[in-house]
Amino acid sequence: MHTGTVKAVRIEETGGPEVMQLVDVELPPPGPGMVTVTQQAIGLNFIDTYHRSGLYPIPLPSGLGMEGAGVVTAVGEGAEFAVGDRVAYCSALFGAYAQAVNLPASRLVSIPDGIDFETAAAALLKGQTTEFLLQRVFPLKAGQTCLFHAAAGGVGLLFGQWARAMGVTAIGTVSSAAKAELALAHGYSQVVNYAEENVAERVRELTGGQGVPVVYDGVGRDTFDASLASLQPRGMLVSFGNASGKPEPLDLQTLANMGSLYVTRPTLLTYTASTEDLRMSSAAVFDRLLAGEVKVSIGQRYPLAEVARAHTDLESRLTTGSTLLLP
């Protein structure tokens, strides 16, 4: 498949999973600097549900999805790839849910030998998120301790393994006993069941009353206060997602009162804005995978035609690890 008619998911309006329609779209030949990628696997990420629901507004009508892996089947003028190259990407804005896509060559990365399409599609966005959180937003060092919310999620399972490989003690929060076991098997030293325990109190107990220097919070509204309360003086709250909704507005005086705290709201797109940063980050992910220090767990696979069921399951917390759509 080079160009012509392909199946792709489109939304005309924001809302629940039912707004996604699988339709035929015309895929033109790739323009200058662009390549056509015929997809082998598509990554599903929580941010896709924000785009679909309208929590993160996008121009409509639109495609959905940011991450996938496949084979280059057509090359536009000046693009640096060749037909047959194996590539992956995780910053295709709103178009990955399709059999084939045209993408800027500057946003693609080569998949190294030893990594298959499913692993690349399941690992790249969550792996690059882990890389920039752990190594650049707050560069953790061996011997330090951190708190990570939703430790059994797709990013959480990669984060625990990466932290362990770096010699970092990661405390994870989970919502069930089954998820606690999963997190412990993926590198977390301790887990806190936030359905049953007071997170901040438990973190203080586990750290000898100190608190942690950094909390990574992709949950948002439900965990924000506990995250601040788990920090040691001059600690940093890295708020990188809103799975439970946006946190309430923050009074800056609170940061002073709680020990001169920092809060940052980073995005992967900012940290991989240049092709150089993108490729550095993806190389770090692939290196950890090839070294066996990080394994990606693909918890479930859905045909592209069942994308609504995939979104429903993700939002109902019925998934573990990474989820793939298969075109």
C-alpha cells in the first residue's frame, strides 16, 4: 500500500468513544520531506482519550493517535528515508489510527535490529516519556527516592524498570492488590494502595519522615494534594497528565508554606521538539530495551475497527501495560 484509499479513524466532534468512526480516506503521495508509513502496529495512549473527549482541544474534524511503527512505502523529495526502512514515531499529531500515514521524516526514528514493530509501537511514547521525566525534567541519581502515581500503567511499568536500572528507589501508587504485584515485579521498591492508604502518610513512613525529592503525577486532580504533601522541602512535583481530570488552580503561597516547593507541567512534545532531542530520547529507549533493562508489557491488542472498545477499556482502568491497535 503506497497511496490511495486507506482506513482511518476520524472524529467530527468531541465526546465519548462512540464519536470515533472508521472511514475510507484518500492518502496522497508524500510531499517534500515527508514519507508514507504503512503501519504494522499503532500505540494507544491516555492522551488520545483527552483529544477525543475535548479535555485537550484539537481542531476538528480530526484523526486521532500519535504513535505507531511500520514500513516506509513511499518517500517524498528530500526525505532521508528509503522504501523498506523500519520506522517508528510518537509525535504524529492526530493521525496514527490509520492503515497508512504521511509523516515528516524529521519526526521518524529508525527501529534498530532486534526490536519488532509491536515493541516499538508499544514502547516509544511511554519510553520517551519515561526518559524525559527521569533523566531531564528531574535528573534522578542512583540512591535517590521518588514517588510515581499509577505505577501499573503503561508509563508506570517502564518507569519502574528504568528507575531500578539507574539505582533509584521508586515508590509507586496503585489502586488494587493485583496492580501492586505488577508494579513490584516491574522495579518498584514499595507500593502504596491509594484506595486503602493515605499516600502522603505512607510515603513519610517509607522515607523516615523525610518525604521524597520528586513526585511524578500523571493522574491529576485525585492525587495532586497528596503529591505536594509527599515532597521534602525544595522538592519538585512533576505534573505530567490528568487521567482523573485537571487539578484545582494552585495558590502559589501553598508552595511556600509547604517548604519552598517546585511544580512543573512538562510535555513530551516540548522535550522532543528538535529532531536531535527526539532521536536522542528514542535511542535511550531502544538502548534500554536492547540491554534487557526495560521490557515492554503489551497487555492487550485490539483490531483498529474496535477502537471504541479499546478507549472504553482504557478509561475504565481495565488495561495493564501497553495497548496496541492492529491495522
